[in-house]
Amino acid sequence: MKEFESSSANVRIPKGYSVTNIKLYFWIGIISAIFLRAILITDHYSSLLSNLMWYMGVIGYLIFFAHRYDVAKRRYNVIKNLRLLEKIEMRQPLTEEDFDGLDYIMWSLSVSKERLNYLAIFILSIVAILLSLMLDIGILGA
């Protein structure tokens, strides 16, 4: 992806994040999800460990969701500043700058790991609930 400054409308099309950066934030989100779900299990064994999991999970989520907010804001700003939605709804011709903006948005959506992250959080939540229930009713020993 390229950094692009428009001479006509001063619209800055952001540069896409590197694959390494994308993977880093993905793993921060997954690890944070594991820590927060592990609270249900670790609470049966150690309140200190449970508290540690909570702090690490919440700090990780702060980092992860700050990044996700930035990604969403960057996409939104491209759409808003280029008036892409309006142009598409009105079937107006698109400029090269518009296509660069659409290219950035489509690329950003296509490389995003958010869908996989949501799936992992969903599965981890089910596993944590099941394990916690088994601990609560005594199927698994604490």
C-alpha cells in the first residue's frame, strides 16, 4: 500500500500495516482473550493467579481495541473525506484518488484478522464456560 496525499482535497490515504504488525495485534487479542477466559478456571485454584489473568487480559485488550479503533477510524476517514459512499450511491464517476481510497479499504478488510479473532474469542468463551461449569459441579477436581 502507498501513502497518498491528495493535492485537490488534502485527503490522506493511509499506508497499510505490515503483515507482522497485523499478526502482532491478532496475537495480543487472542492471548488477552485466553487470559480473561482463564479467570473462570484459575479462580478455582488461586485468587492471585486469577487477578493476574484479569490485569494481563484487560491490558492486552486495551492495546488490541485501541488498535482496532485506529483501523476503523482510518477506514472511516477515507470513506468520509473522499465522499465515497455518496459518490457510489449517486453513481458518480470515481477519480484515481477514489480508487486509491477504495483500494486501501478493500486491502485493509481483506488482510484483517478480526473475523478469526472473533471466532477464537467465541470458541474460547464456550470452552471456558464448560470447564468452569465442570469445576463448579465437581466433574473436574479443583
